[in-house]
Amino acid sequence: MSAINSHLLQVGVLREQRPGERRVAMVPHDIRRLSVKAVVLIEREAGRDAGFPDDAYVEAGARVTSRGDVIAGSELLVTIRPPEAPQALRPGSILISLGGRDNDLTSALRARSVTHLGLERLPRTTRAQSMDVLSSQAAIAGYAAVLEGGRVLDVLLPMLTTAAGSIKPAKMIALGAGFAGLQAIATARRLGAITHGFDVREAAREQVGRVRPLILRNRRGGVDHSGRGHRVRARAGRPALPVLHGRRSSAGSGGQRARH
């Protein structure tokens, strides 16, 4: 390494080794942003499955080399999944990846004096929002779940009216209105399905109402699991009824009366 770059942080990006893992920890755009603060070493074909060839990293200012050279020459390693052989990491280095709740991984890294920054442990605060990997991946999972479910479903998602007759739209329910559930509801609605959402948290029900599905609410012994002491509001004798935008749907008039 030249004397000019000797004071810069040495950052390494490893190729993911787990079968089916196509993501890469850094894209060429990230390399350009770090070029004034760090020297980036990237393993050969690390971004190939994600659509980023080695030439794109070289143009962004990274140095493409072998896996061994990346590990040996990096003070900071960045990966999606933790390396399968943590004992091969450079002692005293820093690893940024998922796996922050893996006790076996923690023990192996501690034995090598490797500091691990597990991305699952980042607080979900406004200040750390740009580093939150769980929310973005959960939203993608909700989107992909609807596409995969629609692919194997034996009916069509939207309502179709043809000369041969009409086809009713499919019905979908998301149990849990987190990032994945909300994205699943929004995706299924765009595809024409009748969407329903359910969550035990009152705050989450308000989020569900923004994507306009039918909100299913338990009116019998309703429990709010919002993390505030599990407050219980007993409402004995009241059946569970579907609610649309926070309003109970009308009964006894030939079905539900949806108000948009």
C-alpha cells in the first residue's frame, strides 16, 4: 500500500458464501462515497449475483482481490452474513454483519479478539434509521411473499369480468402489521385482492388503516400488546367483528357495507 493511502481505513467486502444469498454488503455507489476516507478491498465476484460486476467496483475506486488478501489486509470487514470460518479473521479487526444474536459466533469472534457490530442490535431510532437493515428487508419479504403466494394460488388475485363470466377477487389476510405485513397488504391490494389486516397492537391498527384493508379486531377480551405493560380491556359478550378504517362494518343488512 502506498504511503499516501497508509493513513486511510482499510475496508474489506467479502463475497457471500451461503447458498441462495445473492446480496452484497456494498455496491459501487458506496465505494465512491468512501473513497476519500477509506481504501476498499473487495473479493472477486462479490457483487456478481447482485448485478454488480468487478469492473464496476474498479471504476468506483475499489481494489478487487482474493478472499485471503481481503481478510488479511482489512481493518474493517463488511458482509451480509457472518463468515462461515470466523477463526480465519484477522485478530483485532472489526466485523460488521448480521448475526448479532448468535452466541456461538460471538464466542468465536471473542477468541480472535474481533469486534462484531451486529446490525440486528441497532436501535430503531430516528438517528439510526439510515442504518436499519431489518425494516428494509422485512418490507421486501412482505412484497415477495405476496408474489410467491399468488404464483402458487389456484385462483387469480384481481376480479376479472369477461364474456364467459366474472371471477371474484382473491382474499388475503396479513397476521401482523409490521413492515412485512404492511407491505404485503399494499402489494396484494395493488394486484386486486381483497385485503385484511390483523395486529394485537393498537398503534399498528392505525398503520393498517392507511393502506385501506379491512381491519380485523378482537372485541372479546381485547389485549393491547404494544409493549406498555400488556394493558387489558375486557369487553365481555362482544363478538369479534371486522372493522373498516376503525369503524365496525354494518351487520344484518345483507353483508358488509364498505365506506371508502
